Amino acid sequence: MVPVSKAAKTLYICSECGAQTAKWAGQCGDCGAWNTLQETVAAPATKTASRLGGYAGELPDAQIQRLSDVVAQQTERMPTGLGELDRVLGGGLVAGSVVLIGGDPGIGKSTLLVQALALLAGQMPALYVSGEESAEQISLRAQRLGLPTGKLQLLTETCVERILALIAKDRPRVLVLDSIQTFFTETLQSAPGSVAQVRESAARLVRYAKQTGTALFLVGHVTKEGALAGPRVLEHMVDTVLYFEGESGGPFRLIRAIKNRFGAVNELGVFAMTDKGLREVANPSAIFLSRHEQQVAGSCILVTREGTRPLLVEVQALVDQSPLANPRRVALGLEQNRLSMLLAVLHRHGGIGMFDQDVFLNVVGGVRVTEPAADLSVLLAVLSSFRDQPLSGDLATFGEVGLAGEIRPVPNGQERLREAAKHGFKRVIVPRANAPKKSIEGLELVAVSRIGEAIEAI
């Protein structure tokens, strides 16, 4: 058995909040999470460079100044060559920014970053650091995708100190590290992937990126619940957090911004997975609409909004007689508790009860809708399936439903209406407060203020 140095210290660190304790416990005393304390052996740092995050450059002297004296300069954006990725980032990469991208295994994170870095390498020095794959594997992937790799630099290393020493000479402007759970720092004795190693390695890399103006991409693993693995503080340290979503066997991939200090959050980028890698989808509304050959019951078109982009998606509902004492309420792509609330509103203010019916709800294409503007579409789809009466194929809707049965307005109603008109819809049911003063050519607007009026309109 290898003896532990006297200077080493055994700690238990919470993977949720990063709190430290000398003894293990089933529950974290700081955040209250259960079974999150993980053992780690930490040795005290002895090198001066470790206090500077592993980068030997000198820190500038800090000075107190008035906010009015700070000259705010326009942030320069570096386009990645992938329009959908630039959209999610807020218009392109920012020098010194740190982007954390997570997603399920095999979803396409490495493919996306290799594509982006190969395009960026033709404009500026770019380096891809892999801690999981060999140089041969990455080369084979790039050849299969037909990428220009003449100027793309590659490094296979997992020690943060050695990585920082190597890149201090070449000074790449864009740096990708895949993935952060495989890297470690020599100042800690715990295994790579532990809470302490992930936090300390990320802190040193972030410090280097800020001091040198290097745009940094960090790839992160996800847990079985879908959250980013490692300490929660990792998401606070970076500037942008992106989630790569989609079914591994499906053709489409969605990349969503959860946090962005340089742009809008909840922005959505859509890609199609092909044998030549990820391809941008310029008109995502077209792929999320089924366009049934004949009208079917339980289908309603929703005009939603993801970040700055209006999007048309199809909401499908299936209402069926339930053999259970407690009927099932299943929602995919929407919040299940909100479905139960809307069914209660439909009974109380619409006079239609579904106490003995199973209700299944799905958003086509794997899109996850989080805004309340989907309420009206959900109710109309459920009602259509319950009565087995199809809605008109040229009908689209949006609007929030309140507990008092009122139809409340939603933001950016004009943009939603223009998106519906662009895709050939002739009739839109909207909240009365969202009705425009001037009519839109080719679009019939039905303004409603109560749930009863919406039911009568269909």
C-alpha cells in the first residue's frame, strides 16, 4: 500500500455546492443534498504558479475606480464558421471567454468542436487538446468529415501544468479541452474526475484564458440525470454554458444556451447529423412540422420562441379512456405539472372534465418548450383529441392560460405572427392583448380573452 504523505489531507467535498468537511456524512450540511460527499486527498500547493492558476505571468495591480470612469468597448466577435453555433454564442466567440458544453455520450460534442476548430484554424492559431481520444482517432474523424486540417494543431495530454507550459509558447487564440473530467493538476493527489480535480483544473484554465485573451472551450460529461458532472461551481466559473440535446438515433441535434454573459440565454441552434458531420438547419420550423397528408385529431401548431428566434412546433395530444383509478398524465417536451394545472383550468372554466382519461402530450422533434405561451396550444390539442375532431391544418396558436381562465399575452407577439404567415398559416388564435393594430396580409387573427372564447373559435 502506498503511504500517504504527512502533508496530504483527506477531505470530503460536496459535488453539488463544493463544501468541504473532515468527515463523511450522508447529507451535506451546507446545501442539504444527500449522498454527494466524495472523498479526495488534497496536498497543499507549494509553487507560486499554483496561486496564479498555473500560469506564470504576473497579475496586474488591482485599483478601485468609479464605474462611470470605465470605458466600455464594443466586444469583438470571432465567427466560428458555423452559423447556428454563432447564434447560440451570441454572435460569435469573444476573446478570453470560457464556454462549457455538455451532452450525452455520442451526441456529437467532439464532432461539433472539431468542425468549428478546423474552420477557425484557417484564420487564427487553434489547438485541440484531447484527454480521451488518441491523435489517430481524431485524425480519422477529421478525414471522414472531409475537414481542412492543415493548420489545426493537436495535443493529447491530461496534465494541466504540462498543457499550460506547452501553450505558453504557441499562444493559440482558440483552445478546446475535451473533456474537463479527464484532466488533473499535480498539486492535488486525488484521481482525475474528482470534485477537487475538476474544480482546480478548470480554475487554472479559466485564469489562463482571462489573462491571455484565449477563447476556451471545455467539454463536460453529464450524469444519468442529464446535469453536468462535477461541482456546481464549474458552471459559475465559466462565461457560457451550452447543452447539446437530441436523440442519439435521431437525425437532429439541438444546442441550447443555459448561461451566456455575452448574449441571450435559451438561444437555440439546430443541426442535422449526417455522414459528413453536423450540418446547419437554416429553417428549423420546417423540420418540426409534420404536415400530415390528412388532418388528424390531437395536433395543434404552436408558435414558440427560443431566445431571439420564433419557432413553429407541433404539439400532439392523445386522450384515451383510462383503466386506472388515477389516470396518467405524461408530458414529453413540456412540464408535466403544468399539464395537470391546465386540465384543471379546462374543467373549471371550460366545463370539460377528464377525470377518467389518460392524457399523453408530446412536442414533435424532441424540442423542449419551457415558456407558458404553449398553454393555449396544449389545451386545444387535448380538446381536439378528446372530441376526436381535427383542427384546421392552417391554424396556429399561442398564449398563456391563467388559473382564472383568462388568456394572457406573451412577449414578441408580432414576430410570432410574421413567422406563422411566412410558413403559410392562414388563421391564428392569439390573446386579445397580442392582436396587432394593423392586420397582417393573408392572416386571419382570432383574438380571445377567455378559455371559453378559444373553445368556441375552433
